Amino acid sequence: MDLMDLLKATGGGDSIGALAKTVGLGSSDTSKLVESLAPALMRGVQKNTADEDGLAGLRSALETGGHDRYIDNPDLMASEDTRADGNNILGHIFGSKDVSRNVAAAAAKDTGFDAGLIKKALPLLASLAMGAMSKKTSAGRELGSSLGEGGLGSLGDLLGIGDSNSGLDDILGMAKKFF
């Protein structure tokens, strides 16, 4: 399952449409943008959950963040609070604004979209991704208690756990080269 499938499966179709409207994209362009950004987002989450502390942090964020609101209420995609929350999420996922900017630059090159548009969309997509992961895991309650005891549960497939040839390392590696 990829991020677009997860968003649709968790009821995020309207929120994807609201994201598109907020940044001024049509539906096919939005799909193209999500496909370009999703691997870097998911790989960032995967890297952050590679140890017990990271898994606990994700579980806590899913349990307390109320991110499912971004799936349930598409109008929130136009909110500055959503963008601010998304930027906080990106800070946790990527560790620095430089990596986030470089992911946007790589996606701009990949899609042909303006990097400024992608920088506007990226925090909104991060908010939606957390919302979809929250719904998929019942607000984190379906994650395992440790990496050895269930770990990422149903998110394992989304994050490419066990798929060592996923290409996701290449995207983050390319993004990190820019700074």
C-alpha cells in the first residue's frame, strides 16, 4: 500500500482535494505530487522508528496529536494551524528545515512543479499522512509495544519495512546532498 492508497482507504479523498485546492493544483497533478513526496516522507518515518525511542515517539504522536482531524475535516487543509502542525511534523520526520527544502527541490525537479508550490503542499501532506496513519492504527493503539513485539504493525508495509530495495534511501540521500 502506498500513501495515496492509505489516504483514500482512511477516507482522506476529500482532504486530498482540499489540499489540491489550497495549493492550486488539479487532481492529476496532486496525485503526481503525492507520488513524488510520499517516499521521502515515509522513509523519514521509517528511519525515525528504527529504534524503540522512535517507535514510542510515533505512538505518542499518533495517540495525542489528533491528526485524524485532517482526514475527517478537509476544510482544515486551508488553515495556517494545519500548515504549522505539518511543519512540526516535518521537523520530526526530516530533522531539519534544510532536508525538507531539499526534498521539495528534488520533488520540483521530479514533477516540474514550482518548488514554492511544493513547499506549501509538503506540510499539508505531512499532516494528512499523520492523519491517515492515525486512522490506520486506531490513533497508535494498534502499533506494537516494541520493535520486537509488533513494531509498526499495519504501517510496516506502508513504510517499506523489509523492502531493502525500495529506492526510498535514494530520495532522502539525494535531498541530504543539497546541504
